[in-house]
Amino acid sequence: MKKKFSIIIPTLNEEKNIGEQLKLLRKLAPEAELIVSDGRSTDNTRSIAKKLADHVVTEGADPGRRKSIGAGRNHGARAATTDVLVFCDADTVPQKKFFSNMLKAFKDYPVVGYGCKVLPRDVGFMSNAIFELLNLLVFASSVINRPTISGNCVAYRKKAFFEVGGFDAEMQASEDQDLCIRISRKGRVVYDPHTVAWTSSRRLKQMGWLGLALDWGRTTLNFVFGRKNRRYAIVREV
């Protein structure tokens, strides 16, 4: 079967998640090329991925230096053989209709990007309501043509992605917002509020709402004022 799009999964010590995720993605999107871009995991992530993915690439950085998740996504994108790149975090799986809706959106050539709602699994009503509000803000950003779609699950036309230089590998956070705004100058970015990508609530459970809010607030303010978030210690497996 000819592959219609590539799904790029950046990983770092994701042995607990990567096997199940790759099996689910293969079932949901058999027409996809599955690429795992690993940041030199010290667990069994790569060995598990090699059994299930089409390609497993490893970042060529100094093993002692942790690179950004944007760098990992870029590295995986360079291995893709299709014209559409889907970036999906190792703890995130979209609904099946994400892929058909995405391909339909990309038939309209001015469209260069496609994203959907991101909601956490296994959280209470109030936590879910807060995430719904955050998704509403993302929808509003797309309406005013300054889209800030999350990198948890997003698709871009490969040509436009490389024309704008991909993700800013120096940014440790807000790299997804930065790319989304830059690529929107090449064409339209579609946000689909009727499709959901389900993601892990592990960061919320570890940091709590107060810690997560302060985290997001600091990085968002840095992004708004044009400061790269080099000091933000994002840990991929958290």
C-alpha cells in the first residue's frame, strides 16, 4: 500500500507508551508511514519501536546533552518520504477521523496545516472543562489568522514545513506555536474543533494545575514578548 502521509513521533524514554501507541496508529491509519525519532533513550524505546515502526531514527547529538523536542520532530521529518507530515507525541492518539479529515483539508491547496482539539484522558470534569477552554482559545487564534495549534497532534504540508525551516530547535517550549504562526504565512492553517486527539494527563498529575499554569504562563509570556524559552526545562517523558 502506498503511504499517503507520515506520522512522526518524537521519543525519549517512552518504553511504557510507544508499543501501544504504534499499534493503535497502525490500526487507525494503515496508510501512514510511521517514523520514530528518538532522542537517545536509555531504556527500551528504540528496540520496541524498531519492531513496529517503518523507520526509527536517532538524533546525532552528544548523548549527554538533551535536545529539544522541536529538534526531534525536525529529525523525523527529514526521514519522511510523503508530502504530508503528522507530528504526534508518544502519549497522544487522535480519533480515526483525524486522518481522513486532514487529507480532505489538504486537498485545498492553500491549506498548509491542520490541527484538532487536544483533551486529556482520565481526568475529572473540572480539568476537562479547563482544557475545553484552552481549546476554545486555540480556535479563536485560528479565526484571527494567528493560529497556535498544539504540537501534540498536528499536520503540515512538507514543502511549506521545510520552506519555513521547521520547528525552531533552539526553543525548549512554545516551538509549536512559533511554527504554526510562521507557516500560516505560506497558506491557511485549519483548526478542526469537531475532532479530538487524546493525550496523557501525566504532566498534570505530576505538576498539578498550579504548577502547570505557572509553567504555561511563563513560557507563553516569553513567546508573546519574543524571547526564546531556552531555560524552560521541558522533559519529553513527563
